[in-house]
Amino acid sequence: MAEPLIVARQLVKRFGEFTAVDGIDVEVQPGEAFGFLGPNGAGKSSTMRMIGCVSPVTSGTLRLFGMDPATHGSQIRARIGVVPQLDTLDVEMSVQENLWIYGRFFDLPRAEAKRRAAELLEFAQLTDRAGSVVENLSGGMKRRLSIARSLINNPELLLLDEPTTGLDPQARHVLWDRLYRLKQQGVTLVLTTHYMDEAEQLCDRLVVMDQGRIVAEGSPRDLIERYSTREVLELRFSAGTNSDSITGVHGIGDRQELLPDRVLVYAHDGEAALAEAHARGLQPESALVRRASLEDVFLLLTGRSLAD
Amino acid sequence: MDAPVHTPGTAAAVHHRRTPGALRVLSWHLAAYRRLWKVNVLASFGQPLLYLLGLGVGVGALVDKNTGSSEVLGSSSYVAFVVPGLLVTTAMALAAGESMWPVMGGLKWHRGYHGIAATPLEARDIVLGHGAWMAVRCGLATGAVAVVLAVFPDTRSWGLAPSVLVSMLVGVSFAMPIMAFSVGSEYDGAFAGIQRFVIIPLFLFGGAFYPLSQLPAAVQWVAKVAPLWHGVVVARGFTSGNVDWTGVAGHLSFVALWAVAGTAITIRRLRGKLYP
Amino acid sequence: MSTNFLRIVPTAYATDSFRVRRPQRMIERHLVAYRRQWLIVVSGFFEPLFYLLSMRAGLGDLVGSVSVGGKAVPYDAFVAPALMASSAMNGAIFDSTGNVLHRLKYARIYDAALATPMGPADVALGEIGWALIRGQLYACSFLGVMAALGLVQSWWSLLALPACALIGLAFASVGFAGTTFMRSWSDMDIVTTAMMPLFLFSATFFPTSSYGSWAWVVQISPLYHGVALVRSANAGVWTTSILAHIAVLVGLSAVALFVAARRLDSLLRK
Ligand SMILES: Nc1ncnc2c1ncn2[C@@H]1O[C@H](COP(=O)(O)OP(=O)(O)OP(=O)(O)O)[C@@H](O)[C@H]1O
Ligand SMILES: [Mg+2]
């Protein structure tokens, strides 16, 4: 196997007393699409910023392209593209200027930077807004511009922190397609997301983080098989009675979970579980049987499970 | 989470209270100011005193030494000449600044005006409330300066009290037309231009630091169009004790004209912005 | 270009933080951004000009002449070099405080730059360089106006330009360093409040002799040393005290640059 592109060992990030990232081990191979999942505050962005060489590592080791961010931050940054969680666009400037000026920060020759900018406008479907001042773009357009900007230096590694937050469904699908194409060209993708469908679509491999630690790792299919049943039964009871009903479903299926707005029953056969619930005299306002998804894995690993 | 306590149908009862709208807006300003007043008072009150010390006393020593200057000034000392000018220019600068960025903030950034417009209050209340607020701010700032000036024998005079009132009026006469401009602008870029090309030139050439007669006739005319000089002349009349009441009436009517015209235009414009 | 001269702080991490690579890119960014706001840049020139014209027309007659070192100087000739020095200070401070705060906290322009091969030292030097360029533009135009008004006394006056650059460097560095400590816009009031006494009490509008036995207080003001330099250049009168004035401004710049670079690194690389 080739030399991994990112290697993190016992990586720790502390802000004062607070530990945001608590000793994680990660390896990302070249050409791979790798995802970080986890609830708000899990430490995903903190990790991404360390990988992006803009946040010093507190302890542990981190290597990108075999180099240490502490000593070779600039050389590493020259080879990566970053889409931060919050846009850092230059709102006083036009769309086009945002792109080529950013290219100049990478020391691209001016003509080259402008040529790349034109290509990327096309990529982000912003060509007709090339002259608009960024302040006047919609939220989703800004996000697309951020993504386009991160590609100005033809990066080998792309770091995307919640890239599709704020995009309409259409734009999300377009972006997935673009990212997929970049991946086929050999670009390594590292992303965080709160959309489970996005993670399933894009990631070859992912980790679930919670409170600064990695709690699971594998491909999306692996994780579903490992942590979930084949099907899930979702039951909704009338307002305020969910928590009483959890006792009613106790023992049905493999596992039960109480969410603020519904009760989940994990079972190999969801219809059978529903039949049993009815047989026990439970009267949910609505019931739904579906296939298990990454979301169930996520809830299991990071939520608070009451049953078992 | 429990739903907030809510009693539908009580709004109508509140509607019977009749506090004037402008006063409700004024209390909104006062509430916001409570968090800021310390730094603000220091700035809006410290600056004129520094100017007084620097230009009034420092340059004043040079002026008073120069024979013949007191005839041109028509006052006992340079400091006595400058004091009313400083009060009135302080009000002008304060009111102008507070009628640019904060007004745009109310419309575009924190959108407080839209918040008010969603209540029974309307554009007229916001504009009159702003005017009242500017009068209060200018009164506080120049009043504080006047209190300090009253401590020193060189600057003590009964004329300081009416000068504070004149300053409040001049402040409003700048606040309202500038508010009209701010309500009409889309970007804050032009505000720096107003500061640099209107407020600072008036501060320097508006008759506060030397008699307007020192300047070329054309400049004098421009300075006389703005309300500042009229306010300075009236205030100087009060502090020096040579009050010409017909002059006072004429000058102050001119100043008030600016305030009224500005108010009328602002109300029309703000209505268009809030209820398009 | 990979000079190490700014690597003055031994930090355990990020040893490349203080390496200077291409600060000029920051300046390039500003040139493009200000294409839309050139009026603001140009208008900055008028403030000192208005002061000069007002003092000349209005106070010139009233004050008559000022005695400096036993020589009687007309009031406008006395005030003009001081206004030139103050405008160098004003320009540098405004560029390095309000604008920097906006880019640091609100527009997040530096965050964007630091995701690229640029480092904190590039940002700091780029900003200070930009402030200097802008300041020199104003200084040159002001000197031109002084010449047109007959207030320039000899070719020595050209040395007022580097003197203004030094004033600009000192105040831009101080402004930048101070800004890294600001929490929000309301802290900008502190800047305006602090500049006012400097502007008024740096032997700008009246000579140090007016202070009597308090004259030493004026020496505390960094602007006073700048005013003294520009005045010497304009009069073509050189004494050894010049060296002291230069030393004060250079020392101030060095300390402020040190603080600025260090603070910027810890702010941006959390
Ligand atoms: N600069 C900072 N100073 C102090 N604490 C910080 C800082 N940045 C992040 N944190 C803390 O570190 C923890 C992890 O934050 P991080 O941004 O990495 O979370 P995240 O997984 O990206 O969450 P989200 O899904 O909400 O984006 C949070 O508790 C956050 O408050
Ligand atoms: Mg995050």
C-alpha cells in the first residue's frame, strides 16, 4: 500500500483546560474519501483545522505528505485546499476577484490565477455572477464560491468542513458529482458532515467522533452492519407520552431507543416488531418501517440509549 | 420544554395605554445606551475639553499675546471666544455621527427599526424618537462640558445654560437631514465622505475658532448656509452677554428650518423603506 | 524570499509562523479591494489640508508669528509640518486599527490567507506595508500643497517624507499591536480618545515653550518626536536631538512589531 497521506497518532487539541480532540488515530490513504461524523462539539472542526495546518497540535503526532505541520506548514498548505465551516470569503470583492486573489496567495502567476478563476466559475456555476460583489450573493452561492476557491491551487488533498450546509438539494447533488469526479482524478477528500446520506454517498471510510474521541471506524456499510439491525421501526406517540411508551416496547426487537419526538425499535424484521407492538395494545399515532441507515449508527454511538 | 405562558386576548387592553410613540422609541434608545454610556460619556465629553485645553488655552496664549487680536475677536480672551463654538460643534459632531451608522444599523444590520415597525409604532415615531434622543444626547454631552466650564472663572457665565439649549437645537438640525440621507443610502461608504467633506470643514471653517469675517466671502456664504454658524453666533451672544434678540430669533428660526425639513423628508423616506 | 529576521519569538510550535514569504500579496489584495473605494482613500488627504487652510486663513492673522528657537516663524509655516506629521500618524492608525479589526474579526480575511502558504508574518508585514504606502501618498501630496503655498523652505524638506514613513511605521505597528487586544468595535472609541491628546499636545499647534515647566510632558507623546523630525526637515535645521527622536520612533516600532507578530500568531492559529 502507498504511504498514507495523513497520519495522526494520539492527536490532542486543547483550548486552555478544555480538551476538544482527545487522542485520535487516523490514517488517510491517497485517493481516498474520508469522513468525520459526530454531534456538535465533537471536535471535527478542531481536527480539520489541525490537518489544515492553521491550528497547532497540542500533543501527539500529525504528518501530511510525510511532513510535520509545525515545521512545514506553508509547504503543506501549498498542496491542500480548504473549505472552512464558516465562509472566509472577501465580501468586499467580486466573485472573480475572490478567486484569483486567493490564487495569488498561493503564488500563482497572475495570468494563471485568472485562467483558473474562469474555469472554477464554470465549475461553481457562478459565471453569470462573476462581477457581483460577494456580499450580495445568496448563502448557497457563497458556499459554492468557497468550494471553488479551495480548488484554485489544484490541491492534492481537499478538506471540506460541512461543505453542503446551506445548499439546496439540486446544488448538493451537483457538488457530490463534482467531488466524485475530483476523487476519480486522484484527489484525496477529507470531509465532515451532518448529512448521513452525504456520508454514505461520498465516503469510502469514515470515523464517528464523540467528545473528542473516535468511537467507531469503517466503511458506511460496515458500520451499519456492525452497529444496527437490518430494519428500524419508528413509532410516534401523542405529545409527551413517548417516554412512557418506551417501557411498553421493552423487549420488542433487538434494541429500543427513545428520541425526543419518537421511539425507535431496532429489529431484523420491522413488520413483525410492529405487529408485536399492536398485539401489546400500544397505540402509536404513526408507525413506519424502514431500512437501517447511517443515521441509526450515529444515534446509537453518540446518543443516549435507554434500553438494554 | 414547556411552552411559554401565553394569554391570548390581553393585547387589546394594552392598546388603551397612550404613551406617545416617539417617547417609546426614546426609551428604547435609552435602554440600549445604558450599556454604553461610560465609554461614550468619556469620549463625547473628554474630547471638547481637550480641544478647549489645546486650542483654547494653548493657541489662546499665542493669540492673546498678539496685540490687536482682541478687537477682531470682540471678546476679552480667546478662550472666552472659543467656548460657545466648542459647545455647538460638539453637538454637531455627536449628532452627525449618531445619525449615520446607527441609523443604517437600525435599517440594515441589526434591523431594530424593522423590529419597531412590527409593533403598533410607525415611521413617524421612529424619526421623532431619534430626534428626541439626539436632543437628549447633545444636552448631556454639552451640559457636562458646560458644568466643567462653569468651574473656571475665565469661562464661567450664565450664558452657558442657554448655549446648551442652542447646542441641542443645532444637534437636531444636523441629525435630521443626515438621518434622511442615511435612510436613503444603501451602503455606509458615503458616511466617511460626509464626515470629511461636511462635518470637519464646518468644524474648521464654521466660525467656531475665529470670526467668519477672516475667511474669503465665498467660503463665508457656504458656511452660512449650514446651521452651525447660526448656532455659534447665538451661543456666543449669550456667553459674552451681548444678546441681540431679533438676531437670536432669526438665527434660531433658520436652524429650526433645517430640523423641520430634515424630519419631514426622513419620515417620508423611512416609510418607503419600512413598508415598501 | 525566506528571511528569518522576524522570527523573534521562540515558540514551541509552528516554527514557520514568523517566516516572511510574500507580504506583498496582502498589499495586492488591498489594491484590488480599494478599487471600489478609491474615494475613501483619496478623501483621507483632505482632512490635514482643511486643517492647514483653516489655520492659515483664520488663525494666521490672529496669532501672527511664533518664536521657535529665537526665530519668528509665521503661524502657518509653524503648523504645516506638524499637520503633516499628524496626518502620517492618523493614516497609519486608521489603517492599522479599524480596518485591521474588521479584517481580523468580521471579514476574516486573515483566516483565508492563512489557509494558504502565507503565514502570520506575511499578514502583519503586508498590513503595515500597506499603511506605509498609503501614508506616503498623503505625505507626498501634502508636501506638494505646502510647496504650492510657499511653506517649503529648502530641498531639505524632502527629508520630511522618510520622517513621515518612520512616523507611519511606528504608529501602524502600535495600532496593529493594540488592535490584536480589541474585543469589539466599541474598543475603537479608545483609539480615537487616545489620539486626540496626541494630536493636540505634541507641539502641533503651539510650541513647547508655551508649556513652561511642563514642557517635559510633551516628550512622552511619540507624535512629538515625529513632529520635531518633520519640522527640522522642513526648516533644514539639524541638531543632535534628531538622533534621539529617531531612536524613540524606531524603538517604539520594534517593540510594537514584536507584540503584534506574537499576538497575531496566537489569535489566528488557535
Ligand atoms: N478557539 C476555541 N477556543 C476554545 N474552545 C474551542 C475553540 N474552538 C473550538 N472549541 C471547542 O472545542 C469543542 C469542539 O469544537 P469543534 O468546532 O471542533 O466541534 P465540531 O465537531 O466541528 O462541531 P460542529 O458540528 O458544531 O461544527 C467545542 O466544545 C468548542 O466549544
Ligand atoms: Mg465544526
